[in-house]
Amino acid sequence: MKIFVGERRHGDAQVKVVDDRGTRTLDPRLDLRNHSPDGFEWGYHGSGPAQLALAICVEVVGAERAQRVYQQFKDRTIARLDGEHWTILAADVASAVDEIEAQNVAGWPFHSTGSKS
């Protein structure tokens, strides 16, 4: 089981990955997108939360899928995190990504209500 753990220490947002191999710092994946070279953040819609969403999604579903959905994952999950400490299960991330992809295929949130005249 893989878990992401975020906490603030003296104003510094830190995110760790805990799994069967131990505990390590989450790679921000600046090689894919450089939203926030200053680090991760959560609890709002900004560059720090975007970097965190990308990093978590890459860790769980790989870079290709992550790059298609991480902004929506940010809006759905990362921007809603509240407080100085949180945990997210990798299984919950995978489920959220699956839901986002299914909604995207269905055309959500943009639905056609009729034909053009």
C-alpha cells in the first residue's frame, strides 16, 4: 500500500511517500512541468497545488496519464485539502484519475444540448 503524507513544518510544505520500500520525499517532477520550483502547496487553486497534483498522479498512474488529468485532480482533490497535515491513499488517487478520464470521455463538464442552427 502506498500513502502520500503532507505536512507543514515552520511554514514549509513537505510531502512524503510511504510504501513497502520505506519513506521518501515525493519527486516534484519539474522535468515534466515547472509550475512551482519553490515547492508544493495545497488548499487552493494555484501553481504549488498543480505541482503537487502532477507529482502524485505521476507516482500513481505514470507520466502520460498524469499529464492529461492532473489539473482536474488538483481542482477535485488538492485544492480542497485543508490544514497542516493530510494523507491520501494511492488507491484513492487511481480511482479519482479513472473517474476523471471517464468524465472526459463522456464530454464532462461540457455537454452538447442540441445541434447548431
